[in-house]
Amino acid sequence: MKHIIRIVLTGLVVLMPGLVLAASQSGTVTMEFDLSRQVNNEDTRLWIPYPLSDRDQLVTNIQVTGDFAESAVYSDRKYSTPMLYMRWNKGAASRKAQFSFHVERQEVIRRDFPATEGAWNPADFALYLQATSLGPIDGEVKKLADTITAGKTTVLAKAKAIYDWTCDNMHRDPDTVGCGLGDVDRLLRTPGGKCTDIHSVFVALCRAAGIPAREIFGIRLGKEPVVNITGWQHCWAEFYLPGYDWVPVDPADVRKMMLTQNLTLDDAKTKEYRTYFWGGWDQYRVKLASGRDLMLNPAQNGPPLNTFGYPYAEIGAKVLDFYDPATFSYTITYRR
């Protein structure tokens, strides 16, 4: 018989070696939008990241209501990232919408790595080996990746070296707006930011070292019965280990725990967090989107989206500031 034992560290459930753990969190996420105060002299368009079920989360009871003229679910052509699209006609006095879904999110633990890595074809993972507009994989990034992974001969060893370097050298800057832009060149000069920043560095270094990697964009789930999670967006990452699977990592949460608990790199708790987030994600998050430099569907008037973790809206050609929900006028609530 398998035994389940949980050790809780500040809300995180930590897997001890050799033990089986199956933690989960479930509840309803409700997004409410009211763009009625914005000017209405042009069409108003709204795109919302649209969650799907996968092996780590089950999404059910999706409900969409509002006074929009048009609504549909689409996906982009590069990443197949789904999105809920709404449109209000020019002159509409009221522009309100509500989007809700129930999610059961599983804790993810994948670190039973094989002794031997399988054969793989990098062409199959080309999308996750390329540079992005803010994530170069040549120049100084390539030099750094080569330095970090020097002497490492396996994908796993190289990825672990990059993970350790990221935990050691990046830090969380609470003054960063939103989740950060993930401008890797700037971050290597000034290594402070939030989750998108830290994981963009991890992903760019992995790709420069020939390791498929990608960011995931979502939102944290609350632990109380009812929580306003507006602004709780989070980014995490994973890399592909040949012959095994995509491996979860979250060095940004290591650095967040260090900041909020005033920990140093040498503290025992820091080491526990580093062990946990190498191959693990807690259950207090839901995946909403993936992909960088995203062209929405229907296409936005603005440039490609650096990330799609936040709702995005345009009135005519004017882009609303999704980092400012008070002005954009939206709230996101979690009910356990």
C-alpha cells in the first residue's frame, strides 16, 4: 500500500522522496468586466485567456454572459492558445460581461527521472527552441548558457545547472509592474523582476543550451473561501526531458519565498523550496495561456502580445492598460 504524507511549508505541500502525494485545489474563478465608462465611439473588443482541461487541471461549468454583440472562442495560429473573444458595437452604452469556470487543479510532481535519456529530434520541438522578441538565444545569452552548462553532457544536468543558476542569481523585485516583461538582455544586466522576468531568463538560457523550454501563464488560486485574485497572475516554466516528459520548474517562487520570508540562499527553508520547485508545482494555480509574441484571433490592432496572462481590450485602435484593472474595469474572484 502506498502511503501519503504531507509536509506543509507556508501553504506549499512538499513531496518527500519515496512518498506519493496527490494534493488538489478546486473552486470557481469568475471574471467580471465593465467597459461602460470607456468612450464608445468605436467598436470595443475584449480577449480573455480561456482555460482548458489537461492532465493537471479539469475545467468544467464554463459560463459566459454579457450584453456584447458577438462572442466566440478562438485560438491563435502559432501556439493554439485558446481565447474568449467579445465585441460591442460602436455606440453601445453598456458593455458588461462575465466569464466563470470551475477548476480542479492538481499538484504536479515529475521528478522520477529515467537513468538514461531517450533519443529525440530537435525539429519536433522547434517552437520551443527559438528566440522571441525579448528572449534572444545568441550573443551574451548563448555565452552565459555555455558557461553555466560547461561539462554537463545530458539535458537533465544542463537544465538543473540553469535552474540552480537562476535561483542563485535572479531576485524578486516587488516594484516590478505586473509579472514583468521578460526582457532577457536587460535582466542579465539588472537581474531583478517578477515571475515572467525570472522564467524568461530560465527559458532563454535553456533554449540557448539546446533544451526545449516554455513559459506558462496563469493565475494563482486563493486558499480562503472567497478571495479577490485580481492581479494574482503568475508565470511558471517547464523544460522537455527526452524520453521522459515536460518537467515543471518555478525558480520565481523560490525567490518569492526568499523575499517574503527574509531567507538567504543558505537557509534550510530555501533549500527545501529549491528542491520542491525543481520538478514540482503546487496546486494553487490554474493555467490560462502560453506563447510569446502572440497574434490574437481575431487579430488585435496593436503589436503582437509579449504575453497573454492578462485580459486584453481595445476600443478602436486604443489599447487599454491591462496592468490597471481599476481603469480597465475588471475583477477576478476565486471561490473555493
